[in-house]
Amino acid sequence: MIDPALAAAILSDPDDPAGYLVLADWLQTRGDPRGELIVLQHRDSDEARELLARHAEAFLGRFATTKPDTFELEWKLGFIRSATIGWEMFAGEDDDDPSHAQLAAFLALPSAQFLQQLSLGPTQHEDELMLDELAGPIEDAAPPCLRELFLGSTSDWDISGTSTRMPRSSSLPRLQTPRLRGGAVSPD
């Protein structure tokens, strides 16, 4: 758990490294590897990748071993800055681990708490690509730094068989670039 005052300093200007570096000091005094990751990424050191691999479970939780089909992350200063996540089309929804539950688990990761860009789709459906179900986890997590959201990567899916909706705008106060794509698109 990050000290709320340190998190607030980062949230006040997510692009300023100063808040992250203060957080790095605080984390390092507690033996948290994220502190070292922040410093290594600030220095643009190749050692950051090694540290991420060595502590994958601490940084990615369940996603260290089991990932959706598309799982591309851009890290900056110890946190995930940008994520592109998509699931295998026509795979059928896994009742034990549906797309929307996986997204909720991802957004709950401490590594995703300063996420600025998110691109999603496709999802795991047989008959219809329902990207609208992903809006709920985004609203629930309310990533406070999210500036760009693309909800609608359909890959080879016929767009007429897709639906999507915008998460409530009140849950995403910094969202500047919302993009939706689908055969049926609903506002929030």
C-alpha cells in the first residue's frame, strides 16, 4: 500500500518524475522492489527489465504466469503507463475467468494504479463481440490518471456483430481521448 500523500503527489502531475522518485525512496526503505524499479526506469537502465522478470509476480500478480492473448504493457517509473489487452476471439467465454473479470483483476493491480492509456478488445465470445461488458470494470476501478481509452479492437470480427459502450465519464475525470468502435455503440 502506497502512502496516500505520496500517491496524491503523483496524481497531481503523473508526468513529473519527482513524485515517483520520492515514492521510490519511501518504498526502498520498506524493501519493496518497486522502489528500485522506479529508479532503474528513471535512469533508463537495462537492469529494469531484469528486475521486472525477477519480481514478475510482485508486479503482475496472476498475469505473471497467465495472460490474455494480447497483453502488451509499457512501463514508466515503476508502473504500467499503457496497456493493450485482448482475448482470443471465438474462444467462448470462460465462466470461471471471463474477459471482464480479467480486466477487473488487471486494473486492481498496484502496478496499474497510474495507468494513462488503455486499449481493449477483442473479448472471448462465440456469437457476438460484447466490448460493452468491459466498461463496468473500468468504471469500478476508475483509473485516476486514464487519459486515453480505446474500446473496440475487433481484429477480424465482423463489426456488425459487435457492441460497446462508453464508461461513465464521471468515473474518468482525466479522460481526454475516448475512442469507441462497434456495430452498436452506446454512450455512458
